Amino acid sequence: MLRFASIVIFAVTLHAETPDVHEIMRRVAENSERANAARASWVYEHDTFVRLKRANGKLAREESREYTVAPTEKGAQRKLLKVDGKILNGSKEVTYDKAGFRQKDADVDGAIVSVISRDLMWRDDNLGLMEYWDPLQPKNLDKYDYRLEGEEHYKDYDVYRVTWRSKSKDDPWEGEALIEHSEFQPVLVTSAWTGKVPRAAAIVFGISMKSIGAKISYKRFADGVWFPVECGGEMKFRILFLYARTLAFSGANKDFRKTDVQSSVEFGGEAE
């Protein structure tokens, strides 16, 4: 009986020490702003990769970019170091080394590659990868319903596993977040769009979109200093019955160096 009572007391105590999902998300939201501020004394390398495949599975275009990132007063700034691109059209292969390269005026593949590299995986007011839409940010908390699914050990971290779903039916997203126990920082965030293109648009314009998903992984570099280190995603789409592509993209932050907080690093922006 004494042993049984001890087990019960331990279980109750453990349950009492686990905050509910709303408290977890509140702490994560608070810490997201602190984490972004803590990144302001770090310089690092930022790589992007985008690949487009045709409906038959053959490569249409791929491009990788390498940047250096340095903090500014309002966020961060990137300097483009290198571009390595390839275009395949049948047996013809074209390579290029300039951002924004176009084969023709109406180069849809080129426009998509540039938008993904420049805008989707990066914004200069956030020192990270794709964090502007993150469902864990303070401004976004009211847009989702959250549920605590349990606790587990993931890589080097003890984490809470939280699932989330959009409240809006007009822009339905859902996913999962692994939240580190002690600092309430995200370790891994995954998401998927579960909506459908309106029937009228699908019939009239031949538009379809599916398999839309993305993920962001984070790593601790010092107490209170967490960086998103990898992101990636994919989607399939068709427009006007003529243009169909499978898009895959990925980004990575690496080679982190801490700088003197009293100094500043300045350089020109990216080439495009």
C-alpha cells in the first residue's frame, strides 16, 4: 500500500508540474521575441536550395544560393556570395551563376525560384528561417487551436509535443511542434496546408495545389540563444492546364560566430 501510495503521489506531482497547453504556448510566444533579440550578436552562413520538376518527374530547374548574414538594428541583412543554377529543357542544359537569371521575359520557373529563395525562406526583420508565419509567434496565437499530446525525448532535448490547427476554414493549416521543457523554445515545427482550391477556379483556370507542407528545426547555441538551423518543404501545383510543377525547397543556417555587441557589420544586400 505504501508503494502504491508513493506511485500515486509521484504521478499527481508530475501532472501538477506539467503546465497546460495554453501556458506552454504563452511562454513560447514570450521567448520567441527574446530569442530573436539574443540572435543579434551572431553572424552566420545561410544557404538556400530550390528545385522544380515537371509533371513527368524530370528536372526543369534547380538553384542554390549562399549568403552571409549579419545583424542590423532592425533585424538582419544578407550578402549574396554565390549562385549555382541549372535549367534542363529536353537534352539542352543551361547553367548560370547570377541571381534572377531569366531565359526569356515570361520565365515562370525563374520567377518562382527567385521568390522562394528571396522571400519565402527569409525576411530581414527576422533572424531566422521562415519564422514570419510561425504558429508559435505572439501575433499568431489566436489564429490556432493547440493540444498537448504528451512528453518525449527528441535528439538532445526533453520536449512537449503540441499539435495545432487553424481556427479559420478559409486558410486551413495544421501541424505539430516540439517544445523544449526548460526554456520553452521550439525544437521542431511541422505544418501542412489542408485546404482545397475553390471548385470554380479548378474548373475554369485548371488550378490545383496539393501536398503543401514545411518544417523548421531549431538548435540551442547558448542559454537563451536558439536559432532555426534548417527548413524545408514541398508542394505540387498546376495552372491553366499547361504549367505543372513539383516544388521542393530547403534552407540551412550554419557556421555561427558570435560578434562583439558593440560592433556592427555592414555590407550590401543581395544582388536581386
